Amino acid sequence: MSAKTDGLHVRGLCATFETPRGPARAVDGVDLDIAPGEVFGLVGESGSGKSVTLRALMRLVHPPGRVEGNVAWQGRDLMAMKPEELRRMRGGEIAMIFQEPMTALNPVLPVRVQIEENLRAHTDMNRRERRARALELLDIVGIPAAARRLDEYPHQFSGGMRQRVMIAIALASSPKLLLADEPTTALDVTIQDQILKLLLDLRDEFSMSVVFVTHDLGVVASLCDRMAVMYAGRIVETGTVSEVFATPHHPYTRGLLGSVPHGGAERTMLASIEGTPPGLASLPAGCAFHPRCEFATDECRRERPALEPFAPGRSVACFHHERVARAEELA
Amino acid sequence: MSFASFIFRRVLQMIPTIVFILVVTFVLVRLLPGDPASAILGDRARDADVARINARLGLDQPIFVQFLYFVRNVFTGDLGNSISLKVPVARLIAERLPVTLLLTAMAAVIALVMAVPLAFVSALRRGRASDVVVRGAFQVGLSMPVFYVGLVLLIVFSANLHWFPVGGYGDGFFAHLYHLFLPALTLALSLSAILMRNLRAAVIGVVGAEYVDFARAKGLRSRLVLTRHVLRNALISTVALFGLQIGVLLSGAVVTETVFAIPGAGRLMIDSIYGRDYPVIQGLTIALAVVVSLIFLATDIVQAWLDPRVAR
């Protein structure tokens, strides 16, 4: 690798959990490159390892889970950081928001405390400045009557407002990278839209990169510049969102795209991917997707395809990706 | 604001509780075998004398009238005179109850000091040697009866090592603390074992909560994560248990006070029951019941303060 000092560069990230049936690799050799200001979508079904990837980046995986690999942020190695340096990084330069604000916000602390403790950890603002900034943050994320609501508790907010609160807390110290773990999944569709717009605005305002984990391809299409598709702990395809949507090269990506309803078209059956994702402790030999794949051959059952570039900015982990792409063009 | 109105409502709730306590103590004493007149006069009393005593004590009145007199007297601080000691019950209680309360308070503090840090160590190093040792030790503490623990402590620290007095209460506040240390420790052992187990389980639950991960992701110092985010949430259930256990502790004091010869309310209660000293039994029961309901009140207030969802 050339010495890139900007953005986030991940090589060979693994997260392993011991289970009674042997070690389970929830994340298995993930490579990612996130440029400054970029919005990156990480897509996959439940259990594909996308959320664990985010937690592993922040070194938030609970023991006995193990994380290995190389994570460089602005040229510094996150995995080798001492606790104090890591602490300053978390929430200061890299922030994270979670899927379910009801469980991610501390139920017994007023919102003000939860914002101000972030400022206290990362800035040398005094009490009065922290108060003013907390108020400003609630304003930025669009919470009406912010001054009054600062002293309220999470249970007094609606779902959408609660997610705004969490975003305000995460962004308190103006991070340069936001890791967002399905932040709109738990919300109504209309509220989802508002939160996504808010995140895009904030990306511009704070000029930060965003890694957006989701299973919602619609969200990826409207929000992200580039994307990666995960299956069974590995990335199976990457590229710009427009290219991947136009010609998916991995059969799994193709299946995911086929299961999204297209507005305006005449009524047809939604395509679905047959079968279920494999258990991590008992991955099939060869390509993990082969039992569900219509393109699978003996080669797929024997050997695991590596993620390899096939065009500028595009990579795929499939022996038959050209056949897959052609099939898409014919369809 | 809503916290203040919660406290107000909670205090109002005490009124029916107190009325209930008064009814129950009044009825209970009248259900006890034997009657006061023959207790005062002895078994061979003549009927005329019994009638005279009953009239003097108001025991010839209808039961409902007796109850109203009783309530009036309680609220004016007149709990009657002890039959055997011939002194006002209120004065007896004022002398003896503070001893028991101090003993209970010391036991509670010792139990907390032991349970809270060890619960944390045990929960955070779950499954490792320190966890196993801590839990094993508390298991032993929990399974031994109070009177036995008390006797062992007495033999080791008082009779053999002479570090602590064998019994009694001493003169002056610090002498009280010194005299009450071993009995308080005796009471604290089983309480701390209960608290430790409960808090350990709560900490293990809270440490895995997403808001703790979020707190870490915010870059808070781990001590702040543990105190503000983990401890506070974990304490909510333990505080409720603690309040309930204080009630148990007060009754446990009866045994401890006997073993350590402490002139507290527990001893007074036992002596009065043997002597059928109804006014004392009644007065003490009311006093202890009021103390317990005040402790529950305090528990609820602390819980509402810890968890704003309680006080809505």
C-alpha cells in the first residue's frame, strides 16, 4: 500500500468470536478505503457482519471477541493505539451512531448531560460554553424548542427526535468520520427521509466522511457515493453506487437489487434470494454464497474467490462475474 | 418539578399505610393469649380486682371506642406505660430504638462498602479467579445463620484477640460505634452477599447495553463510563432490594442484640413478648412499622432520583 495519510484505510479486518461450535468469523478480511468527504454505503443482510465491521473499526467489540487487521485513520494505526489516544479518537475524530436510539441513549441521564460529556471529553470548553454548544447542536439537528428539551430524558422524545438527539451527541465534537449503523432502520419512512437529509447536510457542514451501514438499497442509492456489498463476513463487491446499480457483477448483489421494488413498472413478483445466509460457525466450503447461487459451478464449491479488481474502482469476488453482468444486461 | 410532585404523592400514600399499621397492631395485641389484668395481678386474682383494672385501663369499653382512644394516644405520643417496667412506653422506645437504628445503619453501610466494589470486580472480571473467589466467599457468608456468625466473631475478635468488647453499648457516640462494630458486621455479612449477587447480575446486564457502547464510542474515560453509565443504571434494581432488606435487617437485629447483649429495641421486644407487656409490644410494633415505611419512602425517592422513568 502507498502511504495514504488521508481518510480511513482498512486492510484485512477480522473479528472472531468463540462459540461452542468453534470460532466464528463475523468479519473476515475486510478491506475498505474511505476518502475525506465521501459517503460510503456498506450493504448486506442481517448477520452479514456489517455492524460488527463498524464496531471493530472503533475497537468496540466485546471480549472474548477478537479483532485483527490494519486500520489506518489519517495515517495513524487505530489498532495499535494506546487507550488514551484511542479514547481521544473515539467521539473526537471518529463518531458512531447506532440503530436504535432508545437503547443507545442512557435512559437515566438528561439529554444535556449526554451531549456535554462528549464536549467535556474532547474540548476544553468551560461550563457556559458547553451549555451554549449543546443548545446549538440540538438546533442544528432540528429539534424544536431546544432550550426546553435539553433537560428532558430520552423517553420523553419521539423516535425521530431521539435519533436526532443521538446524532447531536455524536457530532458534538465535530468528528471527521461518522460511522452510522442503520440509523434509520427503526424509524417511519417519512422520518427516515428527514434523518437522511439531515445527515447529508451535516456531512457538508462538518465536511466529514460517512460510512453508512444499511440493508436498505434505496438509502444507498439516494445517499452514498460508493458502496460495498457484504456477505458472510466478506466484501463481495465494491464500486460507485451508480455503476454497481447499473451492472452488478456479483450474483448476490444482483439478487439484492432484484428484491427492491421499482416504482412505475408494471406489477411483477419481487425477486428474492432463495435460502438463508449461512451460520458463521459452519460456512460452506468454497464461495460462501454458492448454495444460493444460480451461477454456481464445481469451482465455486471447491475454491473461495478472492475480491479482485476488474475495472477501475470496481472489485468483485466471483469466478463468473462476467456471466453475471451479461445476464443482467439481457434481463 | 415532576420529581417534587412525585415525592408529594408518595408521602400522601403513607397515610393509608399508617392507618393500616395502627389497625393491625391494635387487633394483633388483642388476639394474643392471656389478658393484661391477669398479667398485672397474677393468676390468682379475684374477679372484682380484674374488673377494676379493666375499667382503669379502659378495657371495658367497646372495641371501637378503645381503638379511637388508642389512635388519639398514639398521635399525642402517649403509648401508655410498660406493665412490667412501670415507665412510659414512649420513653422506653426513645431509649432503645436509636440503638437498633444505629446498629442497622452501621450494618447497611458496611454491607454497601463491601458489596458495591466487589460486585464490580466480580462482574467485570466475570469467570476469572477473582470473580470465583468473591462469589465463593459471599456464598459462605450468605449460607451461615446470623447467630452462628455472631458467635464466631465474638470468640475470635473479642474473647481471643480482645480487639472488640464482648457486648454492651458503651457511653458516647464513638464508644457506641466501637461496641456495635462486630454486631453490625454480623448483620452486614448476609446483607452484603445478597446485594453483591444482585448488583453483580445488574452490572453484567448493563455493561452489555448499547448505551454503554455508545458512551465508549463517545470517547469517555472508562471510569466515567463505569460510574455514570454502568453503576447508576445497575443500582436501580439494587436500591429497591436494599430497601426491602433493611426491613429484614431490623428483625435480624433481634437475634444480634441477644447474642451481643445490646440494649436495643430487638431485646426490648423479646422481653416484652415474654412478659406480655402489651403496651410495649404495641408501641414498638408501631415505631418499627413507621421506621420501615419511612425507609421504603426513602428507597422510592432514591429510585426515582436514579431513574427518571419511575417518577412520571
